[in-house]
Amino acid sequence: MNYRIFTEAGAKLRIDKWLWAARFFKTRSLAADAVDKGHVRIGGASVKPAKDVRVGDLVEIEIERIVWQVEVLGVCEVRGPASVAQTLYAETAQSKVKRQLEQERRRTYREPAADMHGRPTKRDRRIIDKFSGGD
């Protein structure tokens, strides 16, 4: 299949469609939802799903509390394979470092409540109160 990628300066596409085509989200509706919730910013400003993203724009995307800062290199109307999607953007060096640090922190840091399921038992409650200085 032929994937037409537009890289000229005037090329533009809806942000929700671009996020979907660049494979940041599995569906357009998930991309639009993230934009509506303020997890996507163009040039530092929150936008709506119909906002056009242009080649050269700096887009900030927050997915599961990991922030990607990417520069738009091209726009494509259709969603293609990952190899094609990766040509649509370039991640900033600062973003790569921050993202790798966050992934390493998540690998080594264990959430204290990860072993707990549901509400604490009476015994768990006593232990929590003992450590937190409660009565």
C-alpha cells in the first residue's frame, strides 16, 4: 500500500487523526479523548481534537503519566505500519532522557500498595496506624 506522507511546511492534519496515524493511540476516539482531557498540547497550549497540527509543531503527549515531546515531521491521512508512523515525528533528546528515567524508575520502584487487594484487613489497619502514628 502507498502511504502518502506530506512533509512540506504548509501540511496540516487534525491532531486526533495525526496521533492515531503516528500510533500514539490505538483508535481515533482514544486520541480525541486524550486531547479532550488535556493530555495533548501543541506549543504548550491545550487544544481540541479538531485543531490542526502542522509540520514543525512541537507536540506534548502524556500517556500513562509518561510525557513525550515530539516535533511533527510529516502528516499522513491513513494509519500505516510502525515503520511508517515513526517517520511522522522526531522525539526531542530531553524527552527521550526523561522518558527513559521514568521507565527505569518504574522498573525498580515497587508501589507500596501493590500487594494489597481491596480494603485493608483489621490487622493491616493496625500496622498502618502504628507506622503513621495514628491511635
